[in-house]
Amino acid sequence: ACQKAEDTASFVPFGTQSNPMEAEQCSSIQVIGAGLGRTGTLSLRVALETLGYKTYHFVHPSHAATWAAYSRGLADSDDILDLIVDSGFTATCDQPTADLYVEQLRRYPGAKVILTVRDSGDRWATSWKTLMDFIEVQERPFSLSYPTFIQWIPFMQHWKEMRSIMGTHIGLPPGELIRGWRSKPDGWLAEQYEMHNARVMETVPSSQLLVFNVKEGWAPLCDFLEKNIPNEPFPFVNESSDIEFAWKTMIVLSYAWIPAAISAVALMW
């Protein structure tokens, strides 16, 4: 099994050699999650972690600047993949890495691909809108009516830039899937979801692809990855309540920091 990144710095006696095959596996992406966000990707991440894969989900704040550079054309997909692999990750899921499933598979042709799906495009679109309402609050600029400080945080600025690449792999203009959907007719989001899924199924060899609804649980996932089924329930993670809590928290913080700052200044006098 691959050690997590923080474990790999342990002392190795002089003259000992690691297994070359194991070393190669530990420095490559073995599982590519190609499903769009809001398709059970957090449940998949927890499941893959349980099966022994260190899984890259969304974007770590320390990686945000490189992703932002990629969105501006100042870095390429190899820079992104180097960053992920050098950090010890052996699996990816969620966006924006799902938007780079082709680039990942080109570089790691032996990897297995998991396309997480929802029951229907309409169900996905409803869930996507919930997430985007939270993102809109997160990306909203400072104003007197909404005195937020969120976009003053560097990695938050970089996340905003990075999100613009989502959906460009299916031909959408930058930012369209994140922000432009609000001006589109009903059904447009579901069409993009179906287009993405169809493209994955067309481009990934069937022998390397699992189309997976997390409702199916451990059996198809473990069979596909040739792993034993864990002696614990499949991790069904419901993000909706967490998103609602985060949305409310961000609203409160965006207003609360000003009186807190004023009080702090007053105490200095």
C-alpha cells in the first residue's frame, strides 16, 4: 500500500531498496474521478480513502495559485498533475480535476476511471444550483451593502479564477458553468451534465471505466478496483446541509467583522 505523503519522509537505512513497482504506483494517479461536482464525489473520496487511496478532492488552498495560473494560461496540465502527484495523491475526484480527466488518462494510461452520476440530469442541476448559490456568496465583491472580506483572502481569489475552467473541456466559455448558467433556459444545466457524461463514456475505454452511482455502495466499486469490500457501511456523505451551514456562516462573517474591528480599535484607545 502507498504511504501518505507525510509518512514517506521516514528514514530508510542505507543500502535498502524499495519495490520499483510499488514506488511507481505511489508516484502516479491510479484512480481518476471523472464525475462532475455534486455527483457524490465527497462520498467517493471517503470510500477511496477507506480503500487505501490518498484522494485529491477539489483544490487544496496551497495549490490554488497554480490552478489560478493554469486558468490564465500561465501553467499547463503537467504542472497541475506534478503538483498533485508530488503531494502524494494517488486518486482524484470532483472538479476541477474531473475537467482534466483526459489529460490525466493520457499521462497515466493504466489508471481506472470512475464516472460518478446522479439519478438524472435534472436532479444534478438542482444540486448544482444549491452549490452555486453558495459560490456566489463566496465570490461576491465588497460593497457597502455587503461588506465581505472573503475575496481579500489570496487563496479565495485564486479559487475564483480556477473555477472559470470548469466546463471548458466540453466547449463552454470560461466561467459559463459556474456563473453564466443563470441566464440560460431551463434544462441547459442538465444538458451540460449529459454532454459531459457522454464525452467521458466515448473517450475512456470501457474496460477502464466504471459508471457509478454512490447509491450502489461498495460492491461495484470494489469489484472494479479489485479490492475487498470493507467491513463498514459505504460512506454516504450528504453535503447539502454542510453547504447551507457554510452559506449562513459566510453571510454572518461578512457583516460581523466590521463591528468586531471597531470594538478592537476602541479598546486600543
